[in-house]
Amino acid sequence: MKDYKHFETKAIRYQSDQSYNKEHSVPIYATSSFLFDSAEEARALFDNEIEGNIYTRFSNPNNEEFITKLCLLEGLEDGVATSSGMAAMFLSIAAFLEQGDHLIASRAVFGSTHQIITQVLPKWGITHTYVDTNHPETWESAVLPNTKMLFLETPSNPGLDIIDLELAGTFAKKNNLIFNVDNCFATPYLQNPAKWGAHLVSHSATKFIDGQGRVIGGAILGNKELIEKVRFLNRHIGPSMSPFNSWILSKSLETLAVRMDRHCQNAIELARFLEDHKEVNWVKYPFLSSHPMYEVAKKQMSQGGGMVSFEIKGGIERGSKFLNNVKMMSLTANLGDTRSIATHPASTTHSKLSDDDKMAVGITDGLIRISVGLEHINDIIDDIDQALGKSEI
């Protein structure tokens, strides 16, 4: 491949090699297995003496194209495509930790990641400590002799907390920890954690990478040595991405830059509108100067992303009424779509958490999360404004 300098060109112009048909768009390799020319070739493939495809659970040309393209965009060497974002988060941890190991994680992580850390890993004797993302000076006290990994999510879901990746990278290096970052909200277009020392970068490709609510998928990227451990686990437990989903996601990467530009443009305009709204207590958006980590966000992100969180006055009842009164925006368990999506975490996605656990990750009763879509910004603002008015108690 030519050494293209710009993100957009890399995302569009990298493709798998053409077949003899000279196709312009890469076909879907809908096959469970691949042929061997001889018994010797089969043996060599299984012994990793030569590269090639054996079985789609192991590898597939569509999966390889998607991962190679993501590696180019994140600035990393190798990767594995998984059946879902949560499969990626799980494998990125489970491939490296074993009984007796300890994990440090940012407290503000996605709900299912929290369940893996607190409910699944302890079954295998893996312990954890959550650290306060706003007070990194306290992280050293969390390091134990058996600590092996630092797992962070920035910007966080749903509170949009920002973690200083440069500081985190220095901390991980000092303590000889594998530095693992969930980069779902920012995407490789807005943020590259590897620049700040991350060893592993994980994605829920279901969100902004797909961008149209069509397929589920995930990815784990890193250097070749680390990814070999992920590949081994993925190969033998089987959460591999389907060729069709890889094909969709690889094509989606071609439009990621132009879509994220509009997501970010709409999101900052919405955030500024909400800051002045009489029915809103506060607004969280990384590129608002009122965000407590605004300067850090500006340092490590090129734009603020497509997510906006705010607190509506009136608590949980008012938040539920707000959802019932939106007209255009979707109410669905997803984000990163072309269509704007509204969520009230306290009554839906995080309703099972205790009050203390909700407050620990910044989920107040009135918190509303908006995945800002690609509709005209005036229509997005009008819908939210009328819903805020009708939800008055």
C-alpha cells in the first residue's frame, strides 16, 4: 500500500488485493473454510510457518481488511476483529490476566465492562481496584505487587469524563502495566491512544465506526506480540466477527471522517444551546470550556465527539417524561447512529445500580445522554427544546 499521509485517504484507499475478477469493491468472502493446495501447505499453515487462511473462525479476508485499515488509522501493528464490542473488551483483558492478578480501572466505565470487572473476573481469582479519574495523584496507592493492567475509558459512557492519556501512559510505564484504552466514543479519527503510550486500543465498532445502526462488532489493536495472545484466545473460544459484518464496517470506515465532522459540529452547537437553557442544571461536552478537563480534551482529541450529556431539572420523573416527549429522536439501546438518540440512564441502562454506584460514576437521576446524529442541527435543537418544555412538572 502507498504511504498515504491523511486519515481520509487511508480509510478509503486501503483494500484487500483484487482477485482475478478485478473488482473495484472488495467482495464478501462468505465461506467457512479455505482450500489447501497440498497436505504440506495445510501442515505449514497450521504450524504458522506461512501466512494464509484456514477457517473463518481464525481469519478471513474481510476481517483482515477491516483490521488492517483500523491499524493504519490508530497507528498500531496488528489486531483482531470480534463479534461485538463487549467481546473485544473482554478479550483485551482476559488474554493477559490470570488467577491471582490485579487490574486497575477507571471507575467510569460502560455498564457491561463494569459487570465483567466486578462479576466475571472475580470468578477466576482476578481482583480489581477502581480509581478516581479526576484525581490521578491517588492512583499510585492502587498499585499492588500483582497489578498487571490499567484499563481506561475516555471519554467515558455516559458521563463524558476525560482522562489524561499522557499522564496515564507515564503511570503505566512506571509501574510496568499493560495500558488498555476503550476508544469507542472518540474513534481513531478524533483520538489515538497509542500516541500517549497505550499498548492496547479497543473499540465497539457497533457505534460510530458502523455509524448507521446496522451491525454489531468489535476490535482490539496493539503490537504483534500482544495481539498474538488475543488471537489465540479468540481463535479457540470463537467470538469472531462474521465476514459480512467486517465488509460493512470496512466500508463504513470510508465515511468515518466526514460523519464524525458533522457529529462533532452538531454536538458542540447542541451543547452550547443547552448551557443557556433554563431547564438544564449543567452540560458535559469535552470541548465546552466549562468541562473540568477541557484543556486535556483539547490536547488529546482533535474534536469533542458526538455525545452530549446534561442534567435536566426535576430528577428521575422529569427525565422519564423527557424521553416520552421527544418526537424526532430515537429511543433505543445504541449510540453513534446517523439518527439522534436520547437515553435516560437512571431509569433504563443503569437503573439496576445502587444510588451510591450511580453517583460514583456521575449518573444523577436527571442525567440525559444524547447521541447527536447527522440531522439538521435546528431540528435536533427544536426536538429537545419542545421535549424539555413539555416535560415540566
